[in-house]
Amino acid sequence: MPGPKTFPRKPSTEEEWSFPYESESDTEGSCLVSTYADADAENEAHETLRELTQLMRELTVDVEEMKAAIKKISDNVAEFLRRQEDSSS
């Protein structure tokens, strides 16, 4: 799976922000590219997704550890009850 895209940061000057077309008719038949703001938003979305993925991995491990601990406690309680039953017989 390819790594996440990294887009350039926001332009540093007003000139870089200026729109290259004077009117809507100048854009007919051409394709506009994403803005720097879109790129920043996508970078932020990828970062958020990576953080959520890591959190889900950690939660999955925590849940598995809890299941194992509950099973161990349950086994210990069952063993304790068996011993109680055996000693009263």
C-alpha cells in the first residue's frame, strides 16, 4: 500500500495566492488544480486517519488484554469454587 500523499504548504506571498484567471470565461475548457488550502486539509485528514488507526490498534490490544485478564479471573474463581466444593464433601 503506498504511503500517504504529502502536499506543499501554504504559499508565503500574496502573489502566489492570486487567481490566474481574470474571468470565468478564461477557465472554459481548462482544469483547475486543487488549492493549497485543499492540500493542507488533505494532509490534515491523512494525519488524523493515521492517528485514529494507531488508536484503534492500541484499543484492540487493550481489549485483548482485558479479555485475557477476565478469562484468568474466571478460571481462578472456578478453581476456587471447585476447591470449596471438594473440601466440603
